[in-house]
Amino acid sequence: MLQNKTAAVNGTPVSYWENAADEYTQTVVFFSPGALPGDHFEAFADFFPKNIRVISPDFPGIGKTPPIHHGSIADAGQLMHAFISHLELEEATLVGISYGGFILDKVLGIGRYKKAILIATGEFYSPAFTLLINILSLPPRFSATARKIYKHLYTTHFSFATRFLPEFDITENTDLDDLLWLLLSGVNNRVDTRQRIETETSLVFLKDDKFIGKQSVGKLQSRYVNSKIYFLDIRHTFPLNEAEGEELKAFLNKTLRKEVEE
């Protein structure tokens, strides 16, 4: 059972979700994929060992945490780092998937943490394709007709968020500029190879990833000097099929239990 709580972090009320485990062997801070609110950890709960405490925050502008106007992934990372410090969770294992991994990467670049798991994280697409997406984001900023077309395309073809969030509805009143800003912050995410991070990190890539560019493997290896690389035979999507779910569950159970034994 998940409990919704709020922490006042540097003047910002950060909403987070925590499982109500009475006894646990370790604590995990889980950064959800796809810019989903923390209560959607419930959809991923079966992949984690049962005897762990999981805390999953709502990112800025997602769920019940207020947005940072035109905020970047780096801004979200600053807030999440402050959130972890506020709850004194520096000893916890940090787990991030996809978009959540992007934010976790920024968190790990700020503070000193013991262990982390980054899954399907890095840079979206190739630089050329990223440039194309940014160019395509320009028309709705200047044309009401383009905004209508883009909203229609988003709700009919790219409605990842709406499948998880029934209350999230794109209407004529939706601020498309803020929505595009959020999406582009992920599309434009870049791995900073100039900084070296010593956190013990599991870098998990997907064998047939349609979103994360292949350049991410080498860049993350260079950034995380104390890392191990794993490849899982699952897709960059959700829900996973039964075989994919079992593979992710087996990996997380093995990795997290090994940390307890150590």
C-alpha cells in the first residue's frame, strides 16, 4: 500500500509516495519513467523485492509537485537532490528508468551517493534526429492551427502519458508551450562526460532500444568510472510483456539482494 506524503524542500512542496513496509532490509529511491508521478511505482512494484522500502517522488510539474517554470532536467535534478538530502536518504540505492534516469543522472552529478541503477538512460536518438524534433517544435509556438494539429497528434499517436494518467487530458486550454518544454528537455538531454562520477553504478541498456542512442553506452561508461554494464532483452516501453517483466524483475531482485549481502 502506498502512502502519499509531502516534504517542504527549499520552499517547494515535493510530493512523494512511500510503500508501507513494516520491516525492510534497504531503502530505494525510485525515479519513475516517462515523466510519470510517483504513485505509478505501484505499476512497477512487482519488479522489486518485497522486503524493501521504496520512496518515489513526483518530479516538478508532474503529479502533485508544482512545476519549475520552463525548468530543465538539471533544475529537476537540483530539486530531487535537495529532496533526498531533506529526507536523509543519501545511503539509499537510487534507481531511475528512462526519463527518471535522466533526472537521476543529474542528481548523481551533484551529491555523493553510494549506489545507483540507471536503466534505459542516456541521450535520445542521434544528434541529427534531435535537431529535427526541435525544428518540428517551432510551428506550434507561432501558429494556432499548428497547435491544434500537434494536440491531435499527441493525443492520438503519442499518448503515452494519457494511458497512465486518465486525468491528464489535452484540451484547447492546455499550455502546449509548457508541455513541449517538458518533452524537449528529455529529447535534448546530454550526458556530461567532462564530469567523472564515482558512485557504484549499474548501467543497464536495452538490446533493442528504439529511443536511447547507441552513443550513450560509451558516454555513460566514461562518466561513471565505477560502473558495470548490463544488457536486458526488453523494449523501451510499458507495459512490458510477461517475458520482459520477468527479466527486469530477475535483474532488480538479484542486484538489490546482492547489495544487502555486501
